[in-house]
Amino acid sequence: MKLFTAKQIQEWDAYTVQNEPISSYNLMERAVTNLYAQLKKHHDLKNKTVQIFCGSGNNGGDGLALARYLMWDNISVSVIYAGDIQNASPDNQKNYQIVQGMGIPIHSIEHIQNLPSCDYVVDALLGTGLNRSVEVNSTLGKAIEYINQEKSYVISIDIPSGLMSEDNRKNEGVWVKSDAVYSFQQPKIAYFLKEWAKHIGDVHIVDIGLHKEYYQNTETKYYALTEQVFQSCFKSRIKFSHKGTYGHCLLVGGFWNITGAGILAAKAAYRSGCGRLTVLSNQGNQFAFNVSVPEAMFCASKKFIELKNKPDFLQKFDSIGIGHGLGTNEKSMNLFVEIIQNYSKRMVIDADGITLLANNTDLWKHLQGKEVVLTPHIGEAERLLQHTFSNSLDRLEACQEFAKEKQSIIVLKDTITSIIFPDSRIYFSDNGCAGMAKGGTGDVLTGVISSLLAQKYNVQDAVLTGVYAHGAAAKKALANSSNTALMASDIIYHLFS
């Protein structure tokens, strides 16, 4: 799914009005009709009291229109209005007059301290057009602070008021801390940036029928990784096939006392469909691998180091995943170098492999012109970029530059995982769960992506498919577990199931 900036969303609205064609008022009406349908589906509003805080722009117009729908369903509703109605947008003014004529109570925002408590607060103060901070001591700031201090359930229409749609690095004001946001047509970019997303509750998307032509013809650097994207990338199994059809994957990791990382990656690789799998680790761990993953072949690292023709050995593999439980000592370094300089196909580099690259930047010469996927968590990414970042947007922009420079794909693992391509596109994946915040889940992802690369997926599709499947499997595992109890091995058993 493409994600658009606030400016592009405004252009999309205007394009819809001009080309559907539809009046801006009727487009607002359609949006609120669909919004109210979702609200009724998610919340039992009968016998509840609702206060709607409305600004003087079109977001406030949405709030005023919603008040009508609540009134028609005999739900106790009142409006708290901010701003001068004489300077309001035309559609806002029209809805204000209708609400006033219906006898719905309208209070001035200056009198909020005298409001009675309510069950629901609906935030419709400010929309996506906001381009400056809302000061705490301003009228709107005081209203936002009031909402945040209330014990009512808070619903924001389209975006929490005070929050900007994409870049909030210079936002020093206040914004609504919502329990739920009903975002028109698509999520906003800020919803995927954790410094600001952590103040947002559940996000629901309300399809308001904006013109498909604009969506198809408009370029963006930002995307959401959805099930639709996954389905477009995923390759179904071929009936008349054999193990050779699905490639041979080599996983290099699980050394010494970090054997578990190698076992998790190996199990995940096989669950993700590769036809054959070889694990390269130290000889002492062969028994553990044979018992845990009997389907995999084993190659001792010492035997590999002694090979006279390493390129011939390595080229029989369709992909290599390396770094998970590899270690960073001299032996690990030597093995890492031997592999990356003698292998010409596609690679996934994770964990200790990333640390080795970060500490030895001259190693990049061995990766030039190769298809490389890097899968760092935040700490590893900052080591790789040789910088500590104060916010995720700065970090993402640095990753964009790095991915372009190295012509590599970066899978930045976090609560919301970001996939950064060399052409600066970013896909956000928010389909995981809190239970994934445990050791081993990253090793599973290494196995998944390495396996898909071995199956002749193009590298972009392999990464998108792998990241989505990883998160989806974790969610499926929750059916028999919980976020507290979930283990990395639980995820493996639900991959592609």
C-alpha cells in the first residue's frame, strides 16, 4: 500500500472532487457515513455520552457531521467548538448550521472546565494540514491537555490533533493521546514512527472512496507492508516439482555457545520452503544440529576452511544466510571473509555479520555488485551507520543513504520493522506483536529470508514476503500463547500455515 504525505492526501481529496465528480461536502458526508459505520461496529454507543471537540477546518466539519449521526441514533452528544465560525471552512459552516438547527448543544471551547464527564471524547480539532506545533498555553493546547487528562475513551478522527502527518521532529507542542484513531483512506506516515506512534492507540482505516486514478499515478517513497503486498509476492508450490526446484540454502551460524541461533534459523528456513539446507557451524555442534534439524546437512567450519577450492563449494548454494550466532572473534572474522569474498550470489547478513562489517569497513569491497540483505536491529544499525540517533526518522533517512551507497537492502528490525531499498523506498511492517521482543526472533527471520532467496524469489519479493510471513506467524502463534509466553520457536511452527 502506498503511503502519502499530508500534501498528497489533500491533492487526492481535490482530485476526487474534480474527477469523480463529487462536491467536497458530499465527500465529507461519505467519509463520515463510513466512519460512523465502523464506530458502531467497534463500540457500543447506546446509553453512552459523547463529546465532540471540533475545530474550524474540515476535520471539525467531520466532527460536526458525526454529531448528526449520533443524534439520529438517540445517543447523547454535545459539541465543543474551537475557533470563529465566521472564518471556518465552507463545509464546516454548513454542518455547524445543521447541528445548530437540530438542537445539539454547542459549547465554546473556552468553557471546557465546566463540562460534565462523558464516556467518549471525539477529537476533531485539527486535521492533516497542521504544519506547526500547538503551544501548550494556546486555546487549542489547553483543549488538548484537557482531553488528555480526561478518563473518557478518546477517539481521533483521521489524526490525533496536534500531531503532524509525517515529520514531528520539530513538533514541540502538545497533541492528543488517542485510544483509537479512525484514519481516512490510509494510515499516516507518522503512525509508523515509534516516537509518535507510541502515543496512538488502535488505528482503523476508513475507506472513503478517494479516486483510484490518483493513487495509481502518484509516486511515493513510503509504503505499508500489507497482506495484499504479501499475496502479490508469495509463490505457491508447484505440483510437479522436486527438492531441486526450491533451491539449496546455506546457513552459517550457531557457533560455540550460541547454537540455538543456528538451530532456529535452520528450522525457519525449512519451514519457509527451501528444497535443501546445509548448516555450516563448528564441529562440536553437529550433534545438536542433527538432533534438532535432522533434515539439514552439516558442514564443519574447520573442513570448510581447509577446502582448496572454496568458490566451487559455495557456488552450489542458491543463497547464504550468515551472522546469526557467528561470533566476532578472529576465527569468526576469517570465516566471514572467506565466505563473502568467494560467494557471488545473494546473501542475508545478520547479527555478528553486521558487527563485523561495522568494525571492518574495508570488507564492503567483497560485497560490491552482489545482492545483499542486511537485517540489523536498532543497535546493530547504529553500529553499522556509526552514529546514535535521537529519533527513528533521522535513523531511517541515514539508512536510506546507506542502502543507496552500498546498493543493499536493509531490514531494520523494531516494533515496527522498516525495509529500506537502495532506491530509497521504505516499507513499514506493523503486523507483528509484542511477544516478538525476545531473543531468537531475528534468527528466525534470517532463516525465512535466506530460504526464500534460495527459491528464486527476486530479492525484493523475498524480503517483503519474509518480513510479512514472520509477523503473521507470530500473530497466529498467539492463538495458543500470549505476548508474555511467546517464544521464537513458536513462530516457526506457524510460518506460511
